[in-house]
Amino acid sequence: MRLTLRLLAAVALPVAVILVAAFYLAYVFASETNANRVLALQMRDVIDTAESLLRSIGDAETGQRGYVITGEDRYLEPYRSGSAAAEDHLNALERLVAGNAEQARRIAAIRPLLKTKLDEMAQTVEARRSQGFDAARAIVLQDIGKSAMDEIRWRIGEVEAAESTLLDLRRTQILAYEKRALTAAAIGGITATLALVITILLLIRNNMRLQRAEQIRAEEAAMLRAVLGNTRDGVLAFDTGNRLSAWNDRAAEFFDLSADLMRKASPLSAFMEAARPRGYAQIFEAMPDAAVDQGLVMPLTVGGRQLECYRKRMPSGGILITCADVTRRVRSEMIARQAQKMEAIGHLTGGVAHDFNNVLQIIKANLDLLDRDLADNPRARQRLAHVRASADRGATLTRQLLAFARRQPLEPIAVSLSRLVGDMAQLLRRTLGETIEIETVAAGGLWNTLVDPSQLENALVNLAVNARDAMPDGGKLTIELGNATLDDAYASANIEAVPGQYVLLAVTDTGSGMPPEVAMRAFEPFFTTKPEGQGTGLGLSMVYGFVKQSGGHIKIYSEAGQGTTVRIYLPRTTRPEERGEVVIPPPAVGGKETVLVVEDDAAVRQAAVDMLTDLGYSVRQASEAEGALALLADGARVDMLFTDVVMPGPIGSRELARRATALQPHIAVLYTSGYTENAIIHHGRLDDDVALLSKPYGKDELARKLRLLLDQPPAPKAESQPPTEAERKLRLLVVEDDALLRLSTVDMLLDLGHVAEEAGDGAAALALVDRIADFDAALVDVGLPGIRGEDLIAEIRRRRPLLGIVVTTGYTAAALRFDLASTGNIVFVGKPYDAAALRKAFATLSGFGPRASL
């Protein structure tokens, strides 16, 4: 052992001396080489900066010419940026040649030439802006700028030639010093070989340890590959030398990268070059160190995919890039925002309808009354006709807005679309004219659909008229009918759609089409691309509202210059086709009966009283339900109750009618309203026992409706036992924040024969509880936004102590914050539930006390 150490010491001393000498010489020669490299790089910078100066002036000239020729401001940006860059490059040249007097002289001579050129371009641009093309052209023809530019090119050529000569000299010196450094390094290498022989013993001793380390690294690499291969995100990792070190196939798929590029040690610059023509090179471009350290989130669109990419420096010093495919989320958010927007517009338009129709009602009523007073004045009657036409137009606009807001009363029946479209063929041909070819394609075995046929006809006419306007020079309109099934995949991509079976009505034209930004807004009310005065922008809005109110789905496909297709999906029904009866309206005559008018708006009430009096009826009036009931209770005989639907006070119009019928069983009831989503219309459908006269109405409409109801024979009284609680038609409140689940729950309750009001949160539910007095029970989800379900139930029980509650959640009953056994008249139903579970739950509730307490 000692001999070995002595031998090692004897060898190590001369080896060390030789190594120190060799390393010293290599250091000296390397320093000289580096010094020359620095000078060479500086010379290269001078040449590059000079060329950049020429390019900047060229960019400015390009922008100047574009602006002078076209006058468009978009050409000013390259002119301005090029001018500014030229100044910067000239300043940089002055700094780079500060130590070279000859080059500094050459650069100094360029500055006045550059100023002359920039001034000439500025004068040209200003002349074009203020005086026009000819003035700018006159300045250009003076060749001041061209002469200055030629001189600049010559001067820069001198600078580049001088720097190239010096650069060649430096390269020769660099090669000489590099040879000397290599010689010294070779001497050091030979000497180091002796040292390597000595270290072999140490390497042999550590061999087993290294093998174990390699095994661990291999296991870690396998684990990394497994993790990367099974993650949904695309991953690219680059080492400290900006070379690819780890990746997965998902990244290659997201960025559409070739197999040659996706291999170890591929440089980051190669990824940037591959991505540049595809428009996402920025994810691979260099960033400030602070941005890389903190992480940078960058949205990208690649091949139709919406990607959310994240770039950050790894602890080891490399760069990590991860990308997630958020296409579905982005599209869902966009559709949700559009749906919320449409819903908000619907609430707004529906909310003003009642007051607007009341105003129109006063106008129309007084116009009808004035018509008789001005019988001998033709000129005044003509003016009245103009005003009446305007009032009718306002009423039409209101009906269209209500159709969009899904608040028009529908009378759906089972309809065969093939028969309905066939019956409309002649009407459509007359409407579209001879230049439009109409083709109808109907699939065999077409299902029936449950829809209001008159509203569907209006919708089809609106679509046809829109198609005609898109084909001013003629074209082809295709109406396609077929059966369709919307699956879960379609519903997930179109959040307004509900999976199920539908009857498809597709209307396709060969017209001008629409760009995406226009198609997205096509269903918005008052949005139109037609010139002012040629369209209200309510046609497609009405179609949209009608389809949604009918429980269907509507989708528009369009591309500029390629035509438009509107696809309407209406729910299938298994009922046989029904033919609506043709009702011949009775004559517009008056009568001698007594009518009780109940209306809270004094002006509207007075207009109705005046029309009824003019028709010969005896009229009593009241401003609220309590006053009307007091008149009936005092024994005043009334033949008809004519009441507004939206009434102030605790007694609603439906309850008023029920109590009035109890006091005077012979009384007929006629409702009127300018706003239809209320106590007599549920989910867009009139209750079976309701007669409605929508505002605004005229005297003739009022007269016909009254005679139709008053002349009906009294219905025979059926001898039957009162219905059981299980058979009774209940009025229910459904509180559920999930829109699709709420819709399906309401549909199940409607199928069970009940009536349901719906709310998406606790605040809306409490507002309904305060407004509607005759709820039988409520179904409340526990997981609500804002007010928690348990807290909402407590508040409902405080306001309505006897109201039955069905509480539902996706958890078990044990997760509730209250004890079901200690809380009266409450039932638990777990999710998912079906119609049978709901029927059993509501049958279990007892009492239905709220109505008993009225």
C-alpha cells in the first residue's frame, strides 16, 4: 500500500507540473482567441446593424408608398416603425464604431443623409394627407429622397467593406491562436491520460454503485414515460440547453408535430420554425427571465382546437410547456353566455309587455269609441284608421317580442308536418315569387309532433321570407322533413338541446349566407342586416322563442356566400294527428247582461267599461279582487267576470274566479292580460278551463268573445265523488339550480297531471312563495347557490307553516342538517328519481294546508 502511494506521488508530481504548464499556455492562447472573437463579433454587429439600417429605411419607404398610393392609414404603421428603427440603428452604429475614427467619420456622414430622406418621406405623407395624391407625387418626383437613399447605400457599403477587411484579419489571428491552444491542450491530454490510468482503480471500485444509480434512473424514466403517456395534457420539456428532454404523444397531436421533430435533443428553435407557419410560434419564442420564472399562461388556437398552454422554468433550469385542450369548455362557455344573453333579453322584453299592452289597450278602446262619434266626418275617420293601423302594428310587435320571450299562449296539438307543409305550398309560392324554386323533401314514416300549428305556420313563413330576402336574384328553397334523435354527445356540445326524439324541419336557401359573427346574433330581437326600414329584426327572434317554448331546439348553419340552413327540432309525440276545428266567430254584437270588470289600471278599466257600455251591457267595476268579491257577496247578480290576470293584493285572478264561481255558480269568466306567463298559462300553454282575451283588443274582439262565452249552454253538473289526494291536480313549486334537471322534473310533474312553477335559486323561490298563495307543496334541492336548501326550507316553513316539502339531494338523508322524523309534513327523495318516486312522495304528504287556510 505504501509502495503504491510512493509510486503515485512520484508520478503525480511531474504530471502535475506538465498539466499546469499546458493549462497555462492553453489559457493564454484561449484568452487571445476570445479577445479576437469579441472584436470579430463587434465587427459582425457593425455589418448587421448597417444592414438593419437599410432594411428599416426600406420598410419606411414601403409604408410611405402604400399610403401615398392608397391613402389608407394601415400603411402608416410600417412607415412610422421603419423611420423610428432607422434612427435607432444609426445611433447603434455610432456607438459600435466609437473606437474607430475612420468608421466614425463614415457613419457621421450618413446622419444628414438620413435626415434628408426621413424629412422627404414625412413631407410626402403630410402632403398626401392634406392635399392629396398629386401633391405627394410632386414631392417624390423631385428625387431628393432617392438621391439621399443612393448616397446612404454607398456610405453603408464603405462601412461594411472596411469592417469585412478587419473581420478577415481577425479570423486569421483566431485560427493561429486556436492551433496553439490545441497543441497545449494535446500536451495536457497526454498527461491527463496518465492520470486516467490511476483513476481506473477508483472507477472499478465505484462500478457497482454506478450500476445501481443507472437502474434507479431507468425506473424513473419508465415511470415518467408512463405518467406522460397517460396524462390528458400535452407536455414538452426542454433541458438547460433548450433541447427536448421529455414529451408525450398528446403534445405532438395538439401541435401537429412530425415524428422527426419529436425525438430527444431536438432544439427549441426547430419547434419554433415548425410552428411559425401555423401561427403558434409564440409558445416557443424566448421570453424575459422573469416571465419564465413566474410562469406564463397563453391561449392558442391550433387546427380548430382551443388550447390553454402554460410555460415555466423548471427547478433544474430547463423549460416546461404544458397544453390542455379546452375546446369544449370554451365552446360551452360561449354558448352559455349567448343563452344567458338571450334569456336576459327575453326577461326584459316580456317584462315590458304588460304595461305596453295596457297602453295600447287604452288607445285601441278609445279609437273604437271615437269611430262611432265621428261617423259623419270621413277625414277624421281616415286619420283614425291610420292611428288604428299604428296601434295594430304596435300590438304585432309586442306579440313578436312575447314570442321571442317564450310568453305567448300556445295551443299545441298532434300535427303531421308533411301535411302541414303540403297545405302551405301554395301560400309559400305566392309569398316567395316565381324567381324562387321550392323543393320539399319528406322522409317516410314521419313522426307526429306536438306543436301549435298556427304558430308553426308563422315560423315557416318567417323563415321563407328571410330566405327570399337573402336571394334577391332568385334561388332555391329546400324544406326537409325527417325524424331525428339528438344524443348525449350532441346535447353536450349544444347545451340548449335536450337528448331525445324529434321531428326535424330544415329550411335551406342558396342565398348570400352569413359570417359567424352575424349568425351568432341572428336570433336576437331587433338585430338585422337589412337596410333601415326593410325589417324589424323580429322574424327569427319569434321563430326562436316559439321553438324553445314548444320544447324544441333550433340551430342555424350559415357561411358567407354559401347559403343558410335553419334546423328546427320539434318534440315527437305518439298521439295520432289532430285536426283543429274551424270556429266561425259570432257576430260582433252587444247584449243586456251584467259584466263585472276587475282591473287595477284605472285608464284601462275605464276604457273597458266604456266599450262594454257602448255595446249595451250593464257594467260593474272593481280595482282589486277584494272589491269584486264584496260586490258579489252583497247579492249583485253578475253574468260575467271580466278580470285582468295580474292583480294586486293577496288574492290572485285564479282564486278570484274560484270564489266568484262559488258565490254565483252561473257566472262566466273571461281573463285578459298583456303578459301571459302567469296564473292561467303554465309553460306556454293555456289551462284547459280558461278563456283569454289578450291585450290589446278592440271593441269587435271584445264583443265576439263575450257572446261566445255568454251564449254557451251551462255545463251539466257531474255527479261524482271528490278526487282523492293522489288524483288531485296539485300546484307545485320546483326549486333546482340545474336547468336540465329542473326541466325534466317539471316535465315529469306535467305528465303526472300537476302544475309546476320553477325557480333556479332560493331568492326566486321565495319571491314565488310570496306572490302565489295557492301552492300545495314544494320540491327543494339541497345544493342551491346563495341560500342553502336547508335554510330555504326553514324560511318557506316560517312563511307557510303548513306547506308540504319534498327535499331532494344526491347524498343520503343522513347528510341533511335536520332530522326528517322531527320535522312535520316533509319527505325525502334521493337523486336520481323518476316520475313514480315523485308520485309517491307527493301522495305521502298530508294536509296541503295552504289552500285550506285561504
